[in-house]
Amino acid sequence: MPKLAVPLTESQVRALEPRAVRYSVADGNGLVIEVMTTGTKVWRFRYSLGGKRQPLATIGDYRMISLRVARAKAQKYAEMVANGVSPVATARRDRGAEAKAEVLREGAELYLATEMAGKSDEYRRTTRRALDKDVLPAIGAKPIKSVTDADVRAICEQIKSRGSPKMALHTRNVVKRLYEFLIARQLATANPAELVPARFIATPDSRTRVLAPDEIGAMLRAIYASDIRRPLKLALHLLVLTMVRKSELIEASWSEFNLDKALWKIPAERTPKEREHRVYLSSQAVALLRELQASRTAASFVFPSVRGDERPIAKSTLNQAVKALGLDVEHFVLHDFRRTASTHLLAMGQPADAIDSALARVAKDADAQPAARAGQKEAQRKTLQLWADFVDAQMSSR
């Protein structure tokens, strides 16, 4: 029995590098991507007619055709072959309809037609609105590679002058994602929006992103199904369960934990409020930490750099791990886990002060009576355990 091809992902296709000779990687259903020695990637369709292998039919340049669109075309050609018809002439006509993107307006239309096709109606609507209202009227006629960070700043400043800093930030992010797409298609070499810091456009409190329950489950299932290192999978899971800040997690040392008491004491010098923060660990978090402890490779840090235990993993490591998964989660950053947890816990009827304490948003009353402190502890422990149980339920639901 012939070996079945494992379906590719967009991130895998982007990562394919040229070799001394050209080579092909199969996606399945006759679809292959051929990587030339120059680095150009071309979609092809492999098929047989009358029991004889036929020359490959060319679908088109990867820079112009996404994986999703290539699969759709391969499916169309496979149906033609099943009816005894060669797809070559149809493939040639299809290629003729693909125009090369030279200016930004053409690149944006390609982006909307391919990358945006599988997104939600609301996501496509807001993306197109940002492009049509502010970006394309200003720089749509410019060559893709000629757009600068000054162009992006000018657009953002114009939107801010209308009293809409959040829309300015959204528009900057639309341009950033557009150029990520164009770079992946080798239509651009640099991302001008990356040189425009978000903090200069809108304040941090402008973020309102909350993951829906099914997004929480889908993200964690994708993380565990990926091939990233096991410790990073556990780190991302712990980031969800503990509701701490990313820096507080990745810089954690084993000396801060008492797993027998399900307690994590983050020292004052590692917290923004410069006050010790106690995290009352859920049973799920303890289990993850015990696994990390059993396989620890360093004496100090829970998540040591692969280069040694004298330092923790880099602050960008978890972001890069999530980005490499190619998840279809819109407008998401890791810090949104904290807002996601608080929003869902409030909806579950948990006390706001217990949630704020779990997030270290409020300073605990050092002068409170022992009974009151014990009550605060139990409220936080209950809150974190309820949250962990909720997350478990999303991971197990489909």
C-alpha cells in the first residue's frame, strides 16, 4: 500500500528551503509543492490517466496561491481526472487569471482573496474596512517594497487625529499582518509596520481580546499536538492555568515552589507591584510542575535555556512557539490569557476581589486578621481550581 502524504501546514511550506537540486513535498490528493534551487516554490498537481502517470500540471506560484487555494484547485482537478478529463488546459487558464502583485493595492487584494478567505465574516469585514478606508487611499499605488514605516506612522497619526487611537492600532496591525503574508510569498522583504511600536499608537488598556471557550480548547489541543518541545507545551498550559504574567512564569525558579502545599511564592522583586504574590496552584498545575520537576535538566530555573541553567528561556520563546503553530486565532497575544481568565470567572459568578487577587491586580491587606487572610487564601484557591477545571473541560470538548 502506498504511503499516504501527511498534510502540510502554511508554516511548514514557508519553512521549506532550497537545496542543490529541486525537490517536491506532497500534501495529499495529488497536490505537491516543488521547491526550486532559487527558492521559488510552485504548486503542482500529480495525476494519472488511463493507468499511466502524466506530466505534472502546474497550479501556480506559492507567492500568489495559498495552501488553502491550492488544495481547492487540486480537488477540482482530481474530480476532472476521475471523469477521465485532463486538467492541463484548465490549470493553464487558472494560472492566466493569477496577476502578479506589484503595488500594495494588488498585494492587498491577493491577501484578501487567499489568506482572508477562511476567516470569519467579521474579521474579513474589519480588515477590508481598515484597508479600504485608510491604507489603500494613502499608499495603495506605491510599490510593495517602497512602503516605509513613515508611511504607516502617517496613516496611524491621521486616524488618531480623528480621536480613534484604537482604530489606529488596529490599522497598524492589519498592515503588519498584510506584510507578513507578502513576505511569506516573497513579494516583500521587510515589514514596515514592525518599526511602528504599538505603545506609540494606543495605550495598553485598549486591548479587549478575550478567547472564547472553544478557542481556549482549540489552542491547547493544537499546542499539545504540535512538535514543539514538551517543556514549552507545559509552560503555555501553565500560563493559562496560573493567570500569571509571562515574565513571572518563564523566570520562575524551583526555590519558589512548595508543590506539597500547592503554593508558588513569586518574590516581590519579580512582580510589577513589588509585593510578594502567592499563587495557590490547582491540582492540574501541580501535576504539570511535577512532570517538569521529574525531568528537570537544571538546578535553578523551571524553564532553563537549552544553553544551560544559568538563565531562563528568552522572553520571546513562548511567543515564537505559538506563532510557529500557525493557529487560526485572531488578534491574540499571550497576555490575553489573563483577561480571558478574569472575564470567564466573572461570568461564572466568582468574586471580583478573588479574581483580582489571583491576578495580583490588588495588594493584599497585610493588616488583615488571620481569619480574613485564610478566607482570602481559600477564595483564591477555589478560583484557580475552578478556572483549571473550566480549561480542562474546553480541552476535552470538540
